[in-house]
Amino acid sequence: MNNFLKVSLLAAAVAVGLTACQKDEKPAANTAEVKAEASKPAEAPKAEAKSFEEQSGYAIGLSMGRYIANTLERQQELGIKLDNTVILKGVTDGLGKEASMTDEEIQKVLQEYDAKINELTKAKADKDAVDNLKKGDEYLAANAKKEGVKSTESGLQYLVEKMGDGAKPKATDIVKVHYTGTLTDGTKFDSSVDRGEPATFPLNQVIPGWTEGVQLMPVGSKFKFFLPSKLAYGEHGAGSIPANAVLVFDVELLAIEKPAADAADAKK
């Protein structure tokens, strides 16, 4: 639900900044005019002297306009479409200290607007979660039939890309790994490889699919894991990871640092 930001009165008022700028732009010249201008000797560009107040005001308006325009664009996915002309009228009235609404009416309308956004957002999130679960099940069913892919009782699927010859970690161990995580469509959401630094963590303090999967790996191995949503972030998702998403991880087990209990004792 956080993907669709609420629009406050000030935010909505500034949303038309870009529209206002567009109205000030000159229409494009026709072909004949362009040719005529091209034949003229080039003139040195004239520097526009702008005051501190002008530059500051424009920068503030432009940055806020872009932010709000982006917000409103995402809300259009919910079916909410605000008329920039009406918003501009509100801005003009506000700057002129004129209003066709009382403060109480403004507050009531904005509260109703927020409630509508929340209602539509929840409906979309619920639908997306159902769709993702279905797509994930279909993906895993097809993936399980691919050569080399193995499945565990929990539903975890994995593919051995390189089998190491080191020890296998226990759930209570601290491990050092390199990994890249993607959605089933290839969208990358996290990567220690990209950061250029391996990740180190207690194996029993991560998502279930990782706890189970990494224990299958001898040190030096490279596995590809396919995690059902129930072994990942489930129906709530996390950050850019959608609800009920199947996750794909490329994991290289670099080392077993030490048992988690030993590490805790060392800090005492």
C-alpha cells in the first residue's frame, strides 16, 4: 500500500507545475521557418540573468511538480484521474486568497480522497497477491521438470551449478556467501556481488528457504535456489519484492565463519 503515496493539499496544488510550464512554451516552428532561421548567421547565445529568488522559486516548483506528477501517475493505475485544469484553479485561488471551499470542507474532501486511495490500493494489492500466487505455482511446476532441478519436501527447488568439497553448514552456523536475488522475470532486487562485498549472517536468522537451502551446500559450492513464497516473504512481500512472489537466488557459499553460539561467546 505504500507504493501509492497520498497527496496532501499542498502536494495536489503543486501538481500542475509542469502543466503551467508547458502552457508558457512557444509552439514549434514549421519547416519553412526552420529553413529560414538556418540561413541566418548564428548569434551568440544570450545569458539569462535570473535572480536568486527566481531560480529558487522555479527549482522548488519544478522538483515538487515532478514528484507530485509521478505520484498522480501511479495513482492513475487505481483509476484515479485528477484534472490538471481544476487543480490549477485551486492553486490560483489559493495564491489569491480566494476559495470556494471552507477549511472544514477542504479537510473533509481530502480525508475522503485518502480513504478512496486506501480502498483502491488494498483492492489492487489483494488482486496482485492472488495473481502472483497463481503465477508462482505455475512457474515452479514448470521449473521442477527442468533438467537438474531438484525439489525438497518443503517445496524448495535447487540446481547445483558447482559442487564444492568443503563442510556443510548447520543452521546454527554463521556463513559467508555471495548471492544475487531476482524475481522470476529476471528483475534484480539484491546482490552482494554488485556491492562487491560478501554477506555474513547466522543461517537461522534469514528466510526459511535460505536456512534450508544453504545447509545443502558444501563450502565452495554454487547453487541456484527457487523459493516458493512461503519460504521467502509470503503474502506481505518486502520492499520491492511483491506479495506471494517466487524468488530466485544464485548463491556461492564462501565459508563457514564459526558456529553462531561461539560468535556470541566471543563478544562477551
